[in-house]
Amino acid sequence: MKKNFLKIEKIELWARVGVLDHERKLGQLFNLDILLWSDFDECSENDDIKSTLDYSLIIQKVKSHSKIFSCFTIEKYSEEIIKIIQIGFNPDRIKIILTKCRPPIDGFNGKVSIVKYFEK
């Protein structure tokens, strides 16, 4: 496994994910952290953007997808994010942490996260 990875932190997403009707209709705030393993040697040597993972495009694709996607569970949503990254950018390994910032649970003021991995 490669030891170097790219880390993208605190991507804010407004997504329509949840069991309650209003969660899927109105949406709510999610935070996303992404870690991507790839071969960064060529980019490190040549300073060539084409030989690395363009994190601006990754962020753009994930944010665009959040505007059109709706589902019941954070588990399903996290799988969709993994697919977008894997198909569009083909890293060797992916780890994401998807956090629902304000789940509508009476008496609970915390956050709920799922951590997902993908490896070739």
C-alpha cells in the first residue's frame, strides 16, 4: 500500500438524506473528509497537475451530486460518494468520513458520522 495520501477536509455539503420526509425534502448540512491514496511521485518530481488527483474537481463533483441526490440513509449516501470518486478519479484507496451535522433526534446535540473505505 502506498504511504502517501491526499487529505481533503471539511467539505460542506447540503444534501437531502434522512428517514424523515422533511430531511429529504429540505436537506441538511453534512461535512465530508476524504483521504485518497495514489502515486504522487511523478507530480512531486515534475510539478504537473495532470499527474495527480485534482482535488478541486473532486470537491466540485461531490458538491454537484449532493444537489440532485436523495436517499434515506447516510450509509447509502457515503457509498454514492465513494462511487463518484472511484469512477471519476481512480485512486488506489479511498477513505471518507461523512458527518451528519445536526441529526433531528430529540435531546441529542451531537453529530453522526460514517467512515467508509474502498481499495482496489
